[in-house]
Amino acid sequence: SEHCKCSRWAVSLSHAFENSNLEKLFRKGVQCITQEEFDKLTKMRHKEDALAALYGRLLLREGVRKFTNCEWDEITFGRTERGKPYTVTPENAHFGINISHQGNYVAFASSCTPRVGVDVMRLDKERNNKSADEYINSMAKSASVEELKQMRSQPTEAMKMIMFYRYWCLKEAILKATGEGIMQDLNRLDFRCDFADRYRQGCFITSTSMLEDGKPQRQWLFEESFIDVNHSAAVCKEKRAPSYCIFSKDDEARIHFSKVGFEALLDHATIINPQPQDGLQAWEDFCAKPRKMF
């Protein structure tokens, strides 16, 4: 009795800093990930990056737990050569999981098919004193001729930048789905958007298509949406899905990103790597890190 495993979750970093229970949650959270994962988190310079690293690990584990009913401490992950996480145990995990962090959110996407990629982008208004055109020129090698034309022909600076982020998000999502990581020639990927579908908060756009080296790549489906007004997201997944998948059953299905709190992430978590003094030192080290200025 297989069930659909497509989920879209987002956890806010700024909400954590406003949470009066942050110490308790953080100290539990760091004990609910592996030592190796914890070591990576401690190396982060800023609070936001350390917290994002923790959220990412908790999201992956909670996703697998939810889809397989496997116990928290029985779940193990591996990474491909290019750093893409995948489920090692339980062994029957035929679904895909992926995370992304940028700006205020850590985003999680899962799919009933093994290959899925997610990317979230903060739509920055401030851009190191560069104009939109300078920004676009500096990334020109990563864009196709058509993409450059679309970016440059937008009527305002803000719209040029939004197009720039839109294409960037799509490219990251496909690279994460395929597990390529970083591709040398991003201009080989040519995204074609249907501009009749308005790209803005509340949208759920699936009409965007992609060419690689001029050939249509019809095996992929792209979902474009917004987590909030300042953060856009793209999910890339395989078009062919099993019959129990909601997207197979319903052409009009939409799964928007739902916001998940720190508490909810830890609801089913169990301690797998006890820290001395119940994580007190980890908390103090975290408190000593600076916040990012944005």
C-alpha cells in the first residue's frame, strides 16, 4: 500500500531567533543528528548557517521517517561524489529527497521518483551596488541566448533581477535533481518560460520547459512558486511518477511550500548522539557566533 511521498516544507531561520524555547530546541536538535553532521555545523561561522545546517539534517531525517515509518535512529544517509544526500537505510527508499538554504529559509522537497532537486533564492533588492544589467553581464556565461534576451528586455531593474533569480533557481534545481552539482557550462541549459503564467507570490507554475544543447528535455517537470514574497523556489522532478503519486492522479495537483516550525521538526526525533551536559557547550558555542547582517 504505497502512498504519495511528495512534500514541500520550509523552515524559517528568523522565526527561530524569536522563539523563546530556542535554547531547549537547539540543545535537543544537535543531539538528534550524527557526530559527523554536528562537526560540520560547529565549523559554520555565522549563527544562521549553523542553524540552517541543523535544519537541513533534521528535515532529511524527518522526511525519511515520515515516508517509511522507520525509527529516527535507524535512518542513515550517504552522499554521492558530488555531495547529494541519499537514503542508505531503510533500503527500500525509492523516493527522492533534497534540501536548499538561502536567505531566511531552509527548503525541503521530496518526490515519489528518485530524482528531485529544490532551490530557494532570496530576491535581493540590494546587490553590491551593481545594476541589474551589470549583474546579468557578470553571469552571462551561465545563461542561454534566449534567457539573456528575456532578462535584458524586462522593463524595470527589479523585474530584470527577478528574471535573473528565476533562471538561477531553475538551473540549480535541475543540477540538484541530476546530482551533477556544479556544471561547467550552464548556458547549455536553456529554460523557456510561458510568460502568460504570472510569476509572483501565490503562483504554482509548471509550464516552464528546458532544452539541453538545443534538445527538449521532456522527462523533467519544473514547479515554480514562492515561499514568501521575498523568497522564490523551484523544484525539478521526473515527470513519470508512480500511480499512487498525487501528481499522477491529478494533473492540477499543487503542493505549495508549507512552513514547519522547529518544534514540529523535533516531534518524532530521538537522541542519537548525546552531547555532554545535554548540549550546553554546543549551545554556548552557537551563542558566541555572530549573526549575519542582512
